[in-house]
Amino acid sequence: MIKVGITQGDPNGIGMELILRTFAEESIYKYCIPVLYASPKIFGYYKKALEFEQPMYNLVKSAQDAVQGKLNMVISSEDTFEVQMGQSSELAGKEALKSLDAALNDMHHLDALVTAPLDKSTVAPHAPDFTGHTGYIANYLKAENHAMFLVSDELRVALATEHVPVAALGKSLNTDIIINKLHVMYNSLREDFGITKPRIAVLGLNPHAGDNGLLGKEEIEIIKPAIKTIFDQGKFVYGPYSADSFFGSGQYKSFDAVLAMYHDQGLIPFKTFAFFDGVNYTAGLPVVRTSPDHGTAYDLVGKGTAETISFRAAIFEAIKIVKNRLQFVDDYKNPLPYAELRRERFRIDF
């Protein structure tokens, strides 16, 4: 059974409601041992407000003590906090950060981590340079090369730059960044998704992929050299493609993944195709981390109408990736002893 850590996210956001609705159903305990990092007071508030009888939680000091068949809880905070459903506040951001930190400190007892949505603007005052889960977790784990990877059954999109203002894109992009992202994507597609020879498409930065330099030089000076470097290593990487026609014509269906140059270039088509079941995955980390592909949904909190599909998909995607990694290690471990055995068995002496 795979141990999956769950953060509570913004306590005024949709996270706790999704957690309660997901783990109120017994069927999910067949697939993992969930460990929730949360405030019991916040958990109790939502349970009462939403009139839930289940789930009950099993209090543990760490994931090491978690048991099967129950929602285990590690207390992330015992501070008094007044829940204000749907309201953004710095105190809520502080509680969300405590939950995330508690989970990260316990990662050596977990197989995967699923993070509920938080509000970056309310967390930032409590964590310098905080721009989102991806960078914060990568910094904690000292993972220099990583990528935000949006995945669904229909489409996988990684980002060359993440939460960067559009005005700063030109200065934030260079050939080395694209090369590193492509390496992370390639390795992730093989190890995490079981694709032996991945095909990766790279989008251009400018309209019409620069139109041979007429609408910008980044494709010629930055993107194409990166693609050539990776292609010359024997990897199937192609582009740069004009983003509008690439998605509009369905060309994306010929590839296992797409590298977009910036946030909206990749997320707009992805959320168009996979708004409800999309998963945000951080590729390149030593641990498996996923999250639902949506935000705090302040406008839906407490109404019981929010879809749990993306949150559930994040849990099951994490489980699947853990298993794929184990299978990859098993498939590619040293084959020589087996080869020697076969030669010994089938040797013919003349």
C-alpha cells in the first residue's frame, strides 16, 4: 500500500471540502494509505458545516505510524483559526504553509505527496520568494532541474518558464533552460509514464513561431539550438511549432508531451481539453508530487457543488507514478546476470 501525504491547502479555500468528500468514500482506501497534514479544528469545522459523518481520522505523529483503511492525520497546527469560507487572508496562507512544511518534513515516510490548492498571494508574506508549490518544494528538496508538468489522458504539457510575468519572458528564457526542461521531460516520460522512446514537441515563443525572424529572434537564437542539442543526442524532439495551429489542427496528438514557453501558452489549451481531470505534476523531483489542476475556488467553498474529479485524479496519478518508477527500476536493472544465465543454458559445445 502506497502512503500518500495530503496537505490541507488554504483553509478558506476548497481544499478541505474536497478532502472530506473524497475520503468519505471507503473505496479509496483500497488503493493507498492517506496521511493528512492539517489542523483538527479546521477539519472539524468543515465536517460540521458540510454535515459529514465520515471520514473519521486516526491521529498519528508521523506517516511512519499511519494505518491502512483510515484517514490518518498529522497535526500541522493547533493555533486558533477562524475559518471564513471563500475569503482570502494572510492568516489562511500561514496555515496552508504550516501544512505544506509539515508534509515536507515527513516526506521520508511517504511515497507521494498531493497538495491541495493554496493562495500564493497569502502565503508569500510568510515565505520569501514564494511563487507556488512547484518552486517551493523543489527548493526544499534541493532539486535544481525540475518542471511543472500538466498531465491528463489526452495531453501532457510542461512549461519552460512558470510563474513569470509576460513582460519578463524575454529575459527569463535561454537555451540552457530549454535544454534542462527537455531533459527532465524526457526522463520523466520514461521513468514516470512508461514511454520508452518519447516524442516531444516544442512550441515557439512568438506568434507564428517567429515567422523566420520577422516576428522575433528567440526561435532562431534560443529555441532551435536547444532542440538541435537534444535531437543530436538521439531523442525525438521537434519544433518550434506555432502554438495556435499546433493545438488547433490536433497536431499535439502525434506527441507524448509538449514543452510550452510560458504559463498561459501551455495552460490555456491544457485546461480547455482537461479542465476537470487534469493533474499538476512536478517532474524531476526525487519524490512524487501532484496536485489538482485548479485553484482555491473561493466562490464554490461550502456549496457542495465543486467537482472532486481533479483532486481524485491527482491522488491516483501519484499512485500510478510511484508504481511506474518502481517498474522502471526493475525493468532497467543490470541485465547482465540474466544474459550470462541464458548463455550458460543454451551453450552448444562442438
